Amino acid sequence: MGSESRKTFLPLDPMSFSNESKAVIDFIADYYENVEKYPVRSTVEPGYLSARLPESAPYCPEPLDDILKDVHDCIIPGLTHWQSPNFFAYFQANASTAGFLGEMLCSGFNVVGFNWVSSPAATELESIVLDWMGKLLQLPSSFLFAGTGGGVLHGSTCEAAVCVLAAARDKALKELGGWENITKLVVYASDQTHFTFQKAAKLVGIPPSNFRFIETSFSTGFSMSPEKVRIAVEDDVKSGLVPLFLCATVGTTPTGAVDPIAGLGKLAVEFKLWLHIDAAYAGSACICPELRHYLDGVELANSISMNPHKWFLTNMDCCCLWIKEPKLLTDSLSTDPEILKNTATKSEAVVDYKDWQIALSRRFRALKLWIVIRRHGLANLMHHIRSDIAMAKRFEEFVRKDRGSRSWCQESSHWFASVVGGIYVIRCAIGATLTQQHHVDALWKLVQEKAHTLLKEREH
Amino acid sequence: MGSESRKTFLPLDPMSFSNESKAVIDFIADYYENVEKYPVRSTVEPGYLSARLPESAPYCPEPLDDILKDVHDCIIPGLTHWQSPNFFAYFQANASTAGFLGEMLCSGFNVVGFNWVSSPAATELESIVLDWMGKLLQLPSSFLFAGTGGGVLHGSTCEAAVCVLAAARDKALKELGGWENITKLVVYASDQTHFTFQKAAKLVGIPPSNFRFIETSFSTGFSMSPEKVRIAVEDDVKSGLVPLFLCATVGTTPTGAVDPIAGLGKLAVEFKLWLHIDAAYAGSACICPELRHYLDGVELANSISMNPHKWFLTNMDCCCLWIKEPKLLTDSLSTDPEILKNTATKSEAVVDYKDWQIALSRRFRALKLWIVIRRHGLANLMHHIRSDIAMAKRFEEFVRKDRGSRSWCQESSHWFASVVGGIYVIRCAIGATLTQQHHVDALWKLVQEKAHTLLKEREH
């Protein structure tokens, strides 16, 4: 009664916070109960939502029930259900209870830990959890705070790419003695590398014509050949250009290809290229000792990133970036305005993460990754990876035993078609949090049915 | 029993999701109940946390209770409590129940709406809510989807700045006919403009020496003089440089100064400068008709951004960016990889937000802003702004009536010192969600006591 009789506007009253939040928890739990029943891919047409919602904001407050009804009736039908066990498109975006709890605490505390003093726990937990994660991946100590490097949480690989490219760029421009040399800098990647690196290179001002796509092929599993990189680098040097940056991928988006890190690393050292390893997708798997070899040679890299928000049961968004020489990052990205001066920063005893990323503001994402790791433990995290791989192998076996079902291709409710090395392929990314073996079996049945129908149509 | 007897690892089981989430809700509600009791600024020393937590991740899963105990015992003491009603530092980061609910739904659905087809509702709700918000600010239709422009949600002003700077850069480089002209581009801001624009300009490859800080002074309320900008622009043109971009601020970080938008807008039109308005902080206030005049002249700008995650009861992170010619943004930022090709995109009937931002991945932030607006309604949102302003005016009155308490200055638990125009000031940002009048009165009492003590010390 006390709180109800108050006339004041109380947008963060603990009692209503608790009641309304629990109603939303029930709503989401119900969504998970039913997610399998929805068509994975929304069937709405462009513009569907503007026909259902008002054109302008309401003047008066609306009850939560009305809002949740609209979420149910208007939003859910327009979702592509990434958490459906039948979602096999793009890549997995693993939600988990632990990840959700971390997001709740992050949003609840709502601290803005741009530097140490603005919330010491946010900074320190992030450094600790980056070391935890780095150790799970058996990264050399040159990438850890416990050694001579360090790590940071970004929102996305592209953000990480922009930051390491800027660091590499600024180091090179300093050595070359002038900003006009920016037009000479060259970035190397394969034709399978995530397009985000091309975008990032252009964003930091490297001419798009200086981005080299090294050709890959089916015969080498779409992995990047160090010899082909060498030819491109030597060509550019001959032309008076300055090879700057090489991106190697562990688990490419189109096919999950793995570039040979050790071979590319030796080349990078020889030509003083900044080697970044993009392990966004498959990096998570390297916590399993039997899969760790994909990272062999990582000690030759300058930086490496991976996304727990893909295959590591961590809700969006969470990208780990480790760097061998954090000073190069902070030399490029640091700012020192009057308003943020403080004794902790002056003492140089602390990390100020604003100087490790694009933005000033940042969320307390470390809580999320910390809780994911603790709540599951390495044991269950490895179990998670291994059971997904077992399901993928089972599916691979289905395909291998079959013949000729390669001639149909449409974007569908479950998977996405793509062209890789001139070959039209159906991608199938197994590993959504809720996917179980019977979902994979059902997928194969669907594939067979669709292929059968198409082949029949052809005959007529 | 059914779910408990299963031996399978179930990281997203609806039952345990519900139980564990509700335990965390209780934890956060308890935090809000007690937040006033904590010292606003953490008293921990650098490195405090590594002494309390293990060096490596656990092998076995840990119970939620143990984790929450550590959050309570180890994390909370290391927080600077941005949600404390006694928080007056930096700027407000308004959490609210509505904002939290939106974050929960965003994290619960965990969809990745990088293009329309990957989750139509995420894209369409974002476009709708950007139009809602734009209308609340009475932006001209040239910034709305309902008109000829459009908007997008970013995580931060810096991200928005990087994107509009890249768009302006690429438009200019196209007109100038070659990437080597990047070294000629010049960006203008005042010495009060948020340092994020300087960082963003460097990030997109504009030489740091081409960033002009227009001097401001106490006498003109630290606002940027169009005449001074004109002098700088004309100087640069004479030197063969190319004036590119002008940033005007509505509510600067150091003092809340407002630049004269109309005057700067006319200048921008005359010299074909891209005018961006950074209304991150004070933009929220412009939903009140009596304060809307601060945006007069906005029709002359090319883009405008404001952060609901500051003063608009929206939990981190949420930055609105509106742009008059979205095509310039997408020309600069779009990518078209095989894996994302789809019929909706080909039809050009949809927005693909990946081409409006840095990253590919994106969270469904629109849910949050939509719920904040609906749950509060314009009526209560205006009430929120007006009551904060009333409290700030009350504090201003206290200061005005007092004399001579200007000679002490230390970073403290509640506010931050800064130097503005050579004057040492104590900043006090009133507007945390939970702040009430008696907190502001208590702050003034504390200021007086501290000043008194310092003056006494001086006498001795």
C-alpha cells in the first residue's frame, strides 16, 4: 500500500521492478517452451509491422500486459527464431540461462565502466575473465594479462577488426613518417574471410583497392595458401606498397574452413605483417584438447578474436579480443580529456578499457562470460561443443551416403544457400542451444523430401 | 521430476531458466533497495579483484548461489554505483524497469537482425521506434522513414560518429576523385565537443592534424561561434584543404553547453559541410515543447544523434542516429556477400541495418526503446525531464546564493572536477533515475561542509 499510495513517478521502484520482471521471465520461459512450434523463418511480408502499430508514441503510459500482448501477437510472428532447435542458418547464436543471467546483472547494475575508476569491478572482472578464456584456449602467455599481453570484450568481430587495423595502421604510419602513406597500406585476406574485415579496412581509411582477396579452392578445403599470400605480398612490395595486415580465419563463415596459422604466421613474421586470427566461429571448439591444434602457431600472431556469442552459450553480444602489445592499441585509441582525468589512470596501475575500443561507453559484459564459464564449467562447455560436433558428423554421414541431391537450392526456412568457389552449396550450421539429434535427423528427412520433389518436377 | 531426471546437459531448459532468472531478479531488486547505502564510488584499490577470484576457470559447474554470493561479496564492493540516487558524476545513465524489461526480451529472443530476413520484426520495429522518437523530438520529416530519411540504433555516439564520418568521407572522396584526397579532409568541432568525435575522425583515417578545435569561452556559455568556424573554414580552403564535417553539440559533456544550430547550419550549407548534431545528453529534454527550441535549425543538419541510454530511462546501450540521406550511409557501409543474398534485399523493399552500422551482428535494441516509450508514455517522460531540471535549478539556486566556495576541487565520491576554459569547476550532473530532491539538498550540504573544512585548513 505504501508504494501504491505514492503519487510520484517511480520508474525504478524495487517492488514493481520485481513483479514486472518476473512477468517477463514467465513470458520468455513460455517462448522457449513453444519455440519449436513456430516456423523458424518468419512468413511476414515487408512492411507487416507498420500496419499493426501506431504511427506515433503514446501520450499516456500503457500497462505491461498490453505491451506483452503486442510482443506476442505482432513481434513473435516477425521473428526468425534463432533459438529454435530447427535453426540451422547462418551461424549459431547460443543463448543460455547462464548467459541471460549475466545480461540481467549487467543491465541491472547498469554501470558504465569506460575507465577503471568509473567502476573498478567492471574493468577488473573483464581482465580476469579474458585471462580465464585465454587459458581455456591455451593461448600463449604473450596474450594474457598474466603474461605480457591482454584482452578486452568487444561487441563484435568488426569492432575488434576496426581496432586492430587502426593500431596496425597507426604503427605503420608512425614508422613511415606521415599520414599520406595511408594510401600505400595493404591488407590481405582470403576470398573466404569474413567480409567484415574488408568493411573494417575501408572504415579505417585504407583504400578499398588495397584489399587483397587470396583465392581459395575446394581442393584445399577453402583454406588460404601461405604461398599465394607470399606472391601477393611480394607483388605489392615491388609496386612500392606497404603490406600491413593479414587476417587468418579459424572457421570461415561459408564453410568452416581453417587457415594454416603456423604457415601464415611465419610469413607474417618475415614481412612484418600484423597477423590477426579471426576465430569468431570455431574458436570456441579449441577449448577441447583434441581440437586445439587448429590454433597451432597462434604464438606468431599479433592478435586473435573469438565470439562467445556464437557457439559458447553466451547471449549477444560478446567478442573476446586478445592482443600481444596492448600499447599499440591504446596508442591508437586513447584519449585523455579533462573530464576523465583521475589518480588511478595517472598511476598507470589500471586498465582503462575506453582506450581498447571504439566507443567511450561500454556495458559490463564480463559478468555474462564469467557466469557462463562458472555455471557450466569447462566440463559442460566441452560437452556442449562435442555433442554439436557429433550431430554435425552424423549429418555429414547422411549426406555422404546419399548421392545426387546437390541440384536444388533455395533460401529456405532452415538453412541458407551460398556460392563457394563457384559451387552452389546448402549451408547447414548445427549447434543451436536447443538442437538435439532428432532435430538433425528431421532436417535430413526434409532435405531428402525437398530433393525428391525437385527431381520429380524436373522429370516432368 | 521429468526435467530433473534427465541426465542431458540442458543449458536453456525453460524450468531452470525461470527459476534461476527469478532468483537473479530478487537479487537485483534487493540491490536497488540498498543501493543508497553503498558508497557511490568504490573504495577498492587497483588489483583488488584478482586477489579474490581464482586465476583460472573452474572445470566443474558451480551453483548459482555461489556465483551470486561472489557478485555480492566481490563485485558490488568494486562498483561505482551509477544507479545510486547520490550519483552526480559524469552523466546520468538512467536505468528503469521498462528499459530492463526490454533488455530481457532482447536477450531472451537473442535474434541477430543484421538484415531484414534474419528477423523482420527486429528491423521493422527499429524503423518504427526511430520514427516515434524522431516525432517526439519534432524532427523534420526529412529525418524520418515516414518522410525521406531514416534512423538506426547504435550502441554509442562514437559508433554513430564513425559511421556518419565515413559516409561524409566517402561522398567527398568520390567527388574529389581519389582516395589520396583523404589527407585533405578537415573536421570542425569546438573545444567542448565530446572527444569521441576526434577519436572517430582519426579512426576513419582523417589525419589528426586536420581536426580543428574551435575555441569557446565562459562569456558565451561555452557555445561554438559560427563566425569562428567560418574563419577556420576559410583558412583551410585557402590552404588547399577540403572542409568536410562540422559537429554541433546540444548539451556538451563538460558544462551542458548548446551550440547555435541554426547559425552553424547556415554556415554548413554555405560551405557544403556535413553537419552532425550530437544531442547525446540533452537531446532527451527536447521532447518537452518548452525546451525544443534548442534544436531549432535541425532541418539544416545532415544527421543527428541522441542517447536514450543517458537521460531517457533506457538501460545501456541505446543511441539513436537519424540521417537525411540514408543512401550515403549505405553507400559507405554496405556489403553484399554471397551468404547473405536473399530475395527481400534484392527487392529493395526492406532496410538491412548491417549497412547502417559498423558491425554485422546486432542486438534487438528496438524492443527496449519501444517498451520505455510505451510503458512511460510521453506524459511521464516529460515529467521525468522536468523534475530533473527543477532539481538542477534548485541546486543552481543554492550555488548562486553562496559565495566563494569555488577554491577546492578534488575528484570525490559524488562528482568530478574538470577544467573548462581555464576555470577549475566541480561538475554535478543531476538526473539519476532514483535521485529525489532530498538527495540534491544533501549534496549541497556536503559541498558546503567540504568547502568549510578546506577554508578552515587554509586559515591554519
